[in-house]
Amino acid sequence: MTESIKSLFTRDLNRLKKEIESYQDEEVIWKIDKNILNSAGNLSLHLVGNINHFIGSILGKSGYVRNRELEFSLKNIPRTELIDKIEKTIEILHSSLDKLSEEDLKKKYPIEALGYPMTTEYFLIHLFGHLGYHLGQINYHRRLLDVE
């Protein structure tokens, strides 16, 4: 199960990287419009922060300190820096999940991140769904706003 989770996260983080690389106009990564309240850049920072916190810091003891407010308030970070953050997140994901055994997945996740106790396996599946949800938003953001 750990290898499957690692593989799926890696696949979708690489998809996130490809989405950011696919913007024709780098400035549009940070654009909001009408009812689109979060830019692709801020959603990317949010995903990176989320994974680095809940997987890297909590499970992998990476020392990462999250500032969730900055994930949504920072603007105009260069595309190359966003991609670098995604690549480093993949590395942290791998080093953190490589430390987990199948038994660890069945144990209680160290914090009640959703307001109730759950297994580590359950929470990792939740986090993967969260990644997919925002990845879809970023894909639509690009296709709607990155037009000539």
C-alpha cells in the first residue's frame, strides 16, 4: 500500500508540475477572475504546503514549518521556483513514505487533522483526494484563463 500511495502522489505531483509548465503566459499562473478566487500559483503553494506539513513534517519528521496563510497570500513567485518547490515536495514525500511500514499505515495518524481520529492510511487517501481536487481546479484555471 505504501508503494501505491507513493506512486500515485508522485504521478499527480508530476502532473501539477506539467500544468504549471503548460501556462503560455507565466503571469496568468497568478490570475484570478470573476468567481475563480484562487490562482493556480496559490493552489500549487497550498498543495506543496499541505504535503510537506502532513506527510513531510508529521510523518517524516522533516522539520518543515507550515505557514498556511502565505500559501494563499504570496503572489508572482517565478514559475521556476514553483516547479522547484514541487520537485522538492516529491523528494520529501518519498523520504517520508519510505520510513513507513504497512503496520504504520494501520496506526492512528498522530494528529486529528480532520477533527476526529483516523488511521494514517485513511488520512493519506484523504490527502491524495485533496491533491486531485486542486489539480483539477488548476487544469481548469489554465484552460479558462491562459488564452490568447
